Amino acid sequence: MQKLKTLRRTDVSRRAFLQNASVGLVAAELAGGSASLPMASASAIPASVQFTPQGGLTQISPHLYLLRDTCNVYVVKEGSRALLIDFGSGHILDLLGEIGVSKVDGILHTHHHRDQCQGDARAVAERIPIMVPEHERYLFEDAENFWRNRRVFGQDIYVRNDFFTVTENVPVAGVLRGYDLYRWGQCEFSIFPTPGHTIGSVSLIGMVDGKNIAFSGDLIHSPGKVVNLYELQYRYEDADGVDCAIMSLTRLGEQTPDLICPSHGEPFAQPEAGISDLIHKLRGWFKAYSTKELMVDNRPYAVSPHLVASYQTHSSFYAIISDSGRALFVDYGLPSSTFFQSFVSDTPSLGFVEHDLADLKSRFGLKSIDVIMPSHAHDDHVSGFPHLVRHYGTKVWCYENMVDVLQNPWGYNLGCMFEKPIKIDRAFHHGDIFKWEEFEFQVFHSPGHTEYQMVMFVTIDGARVAFTGDAFFPLPNASGMLRHNVIYRNWVENDSHVKSIRTILEHEPNVVAPGHGRPFLSNKSDLESLKRRIDDQQKYFFDVIADADCNFGLNPSWVRFYPYQLRAKVGSSAMLELRVRNYRSRSMHLEASVRLPSGWIASPQVLDLTIPAGRDGSAPFSVSVPEDWDRGRPRVALTADVRADGKYLGQIAEGVAEIEFSA
């Protein structure tokens, strides 16, 4: 490895400083402004900063420098401008003049730990834009709220070390989104999700001075070593962080970096052996401790020459690959249940890492992903859709009643919602037939697991295949037994499962491709047995629920606000609807009084509507948010006080409003 040069004040002459400063300004893509140097005086540094690192800047290559601070802070320099990778205590700002830097265009954080960003208050004071990993944004800009809610007691299962979060809010200029590019001057950095040391960590990979450099955060400390093991446990008794780290190290190695620049430890060249050594050691620990399978060992397999299944992922997904190499996917979610569980209980939103695509290309002839279709609208089945759309140009087709749920997820309060809007390119009605490449498909509504689910039939390699989503699954220890589930928040009606199993029986598939687990051979007697149990279930609903129209006891959202999560600006009005499904065999007269926070105004305040038998109805209204609304209440609840056919039901419908304030 080349010897690194440590700079002292005598190393930079006045002439060299002026030559560097005269290079001129470099164009930079920024989410905000940049800061001019010299930086703040010592008196302007936050009082909590008591110590400074002892060493100075080390030159790694002509345009790349390192400061060993609370973490390694890297400086990428172009002319008189600089981009910083992590920030440490902020002491770096006192040293940049030595190398001719007069402007800092931004700070890119690899993860949220305090040693990476404890000096960010100084950067904020200097108006330096701060970019953070997408799925750790809340641990920067909403840190104080995080600490208000982070408990010690009653958190036995949740052992992830998010206690290493900053204690005060850090304004964020933008996010580092996985697989996007961050361009700055002549540099272009690929952003790779590399969960491990933290679940939301990213690595930045790009060319600097002719070398492919990986700024890897704390994914790896040095060849064969990690900083610690306690960060690699997210949930009680688990080795989940080790699993994530092995996957991330594998993906990092595939980028063939020339130099690894870690957050702790020394930069090291020829990293392939060091990464492999660490993977080998972590595999050994995982095998000795865990009974699970590693994410990186999940492999898709060919059900038939044109149908490939990946069932070890958290939800199964399927690739129908045509003779031309183009593919139609059914579902595409997360790489493993471990990955899903790490996000779903601990973070505000699901993260994503690409998986299986390299295998599909190298082993099964995949050339492009033409279309992707959701079996149903749940997050674990669609979380990879934005990635395929953004990076592969994939089109999204779906059953008609999923369109608004996927495009406007804030409109609904359903189980397992995916928060990111997904644009739909084509929708199908019940019974529609369509052709794609050499295959012909037929789509049907298939409620039960959720109202927003389809079943799709297609003949592939001589077999009639049914893609059934989460309609039912084989019981692992009971030969021939099929199971289903009832989740009321997903929207269930008494005949939902009956409709679903009846459609599948009528079309007599040879192979069932479920939403979780391996595809299996269809057996008509097993399906008929399941239908008998579902018929019994329907009778049970009528027997046990007091209302003769038992769907009122199954669907908690028969009266609901749309959108459920309203985005409203102070000093302005926003439109909502009260939506009602009438399960009666006669028309229903419904009145609703809109109940809002003090100072808000609803127009009209009382809604009056008549809904025909067995139909849906809606009534629009507006809400006005006062200009002086309290910034300490950015999210509030709204309710509807309801009377139906003269019977007072109370505030049975609610929604929430996210308040947007003026800058």
C-alpha cells in the first residue's frame, strides 16, 4: 500500500495555497448551499466540544485526504472546494485552509452514529448541506423525538444499538438513496445500501484520482476485522446484523474497489482478500450460533424452463422468462425474513437491497425486466418495485382495485401498507385476458387475505400455473392440508375467502405459486377440503357476530376518511372524503359530524348521505388549518361522530393530519 503523507502547517506554502485557490469554482449538485471558509471561530463551536484530534490531515492521493477524528473524515477536493465523507467532531473545518479549500459543498454521512456526526451542529451553523442515508434520516432530523420515545424497560426483544444516536436534531438537506448516484464536480459516487454495523448504513463508491474508492463506513475496519460485534445484533438472541454484514460485504466486493476507506482503521488497498477473510470469519460465527440460512445463500431455482422461483426471500417472487430473455415478475420484495424483521419493528419505513437479479442473469438468461405485477398490495411483496422501475425501466401492471392503494398509499389505513407511491402503467378487470410475449394470462379478483389481491393463471411449459399471493399455503407438517389466514385490518368480508377458493377450483391449476414458500403441485381434493373449511368459516361469522349483516363486524373501515393520512399546510384548506360501505340489504342514511382540533374549521361540519343497499357512498368536505398552528403538534387526529339510520354510533371513523409549516 502506498505510504500516506501527513500534512502539517509547514507542508503547504503560501504559493501552493494561492495556486490551489486560483483553480476556480467547481460545479456541484447540491440539495442546499455551500459554506465559505475561514470557518467559525473557536468561540462559535458548540460548548459541548471539549477535545480535538491530535493529528493533522493525511494525503491519500492528489485529491483525497483523511483526518483521524472521532471517526475517519475523508476530504475529496477539487480546486478550492471540498466534499466531506462523515464529519466527526467538526475539527476538519479548522484544517481545510491548509490544503487550499475555501468552500465545503456538502457532508455525506455513511450512518447515524454519534462518532460520525457529533460535530454536525457546527456544520449547520456554517450552512453546509448534510446528506444522510435514506432510512436513517429520522435519527438525524427527528433525534429528539426518537429519544422521547426510546425506552429501556419493556424493550427486551429490541436490542439494536440506536442508543448511539445524536441527542439533538440535525437539519438534513437531502438523503442518500440506495443505488442512486451522487454527483459532485467531476466525481460520481454510487450509493450502495450496506446494512450491518447499522441497518441503514450506506457505502459510497466512486473514482478519485483514477482509483475506484469505497467509503465503507463501519462495515469493515481492516482486512478480516470489524469494529465490534455488539452493533451486529438488532434483535434479542439473533445474529441478524451478521447476516446483513455478510450480504453487504459480498456486494461491496463485487464492485471491485481498489481502495477501502473505512470509518475506523486505516485505508487499505487490494481489499479482495481482506473482505473474503472477514466474510469467512463471520460465516463461521453465524454457522456456530444461528440455525437460520444466510441471505447470500438464497438461490432462485427453475420450476420449469421458463418459470423461476425465489422462495427463500421474505416473500416469494417469480420470474417468467420468455425466449427473448425478457421477464415478467410476480412480486419482488425483500431478500429475507431477517432483513424484513430488522426494518419492520425498528424503523419508520422498509429498506431495500437488490437481490437475485445477478443469479437470474447468469444462470437463467434474464436480459431485461419488462413488467412486474403484484399478487397483492402488501409491503413485503412490493417493496422492490420502485427499485425496478427506477433502475431497470420496468412497467407496473396490477389488478384494478390495487391502483389507488399503490399510487396513493396515504389514502388508506390497511394492514401492511407500503408507504412509497408506485405508479401503475396498466390495470386489469376481473376475468381479463392479456398476452405478454409468448404467454397468455387471465386475472381475477381474489379477496380473503386482503381485498386488494388477485389470482393470475397462465400456462407455462405445459403446466397451468396459478399465482395466488397469500390466499393459502400448504401446512409443512400436515400432508395435503392447506391453510389460510384472516386479518381483519386487511379488509375481510364474510364471503371473501369463498370467492377466492371458488375461482381457483374452477380454473384447475396444475401448479400453485404462493406468496410465501415453494410452488407446489395442486391437488383438487386438498382445494375442496380447504373450501369446506372456508364455507364453515363463513357460517361461523354469521353465528358469532351480533349484527345480522355480519360484515359490519369484520371490516373496521366500513366508515373511513380518505385520505386516511392527510397532508395539510398551515393557513390553508385541504379536501377529504368520508367513505362508507353499506352492507345492508336496504339503503342507509348516515350523518357524520366532523370533529377537528381546536381552531380548525370543517366545511360542511355535518355530512349527510344516503348509501344504496350493498353499495359504496362518499361525501366530500374540507378542513382549514389555522395560520398560527402550534409547531409542537405536527401530527393530529381527526374523527367523524356518526349516526346511521338514527342510531348513534359515536366517533367510529378517524384519520390523521400531517401538518406542513412555512419555512
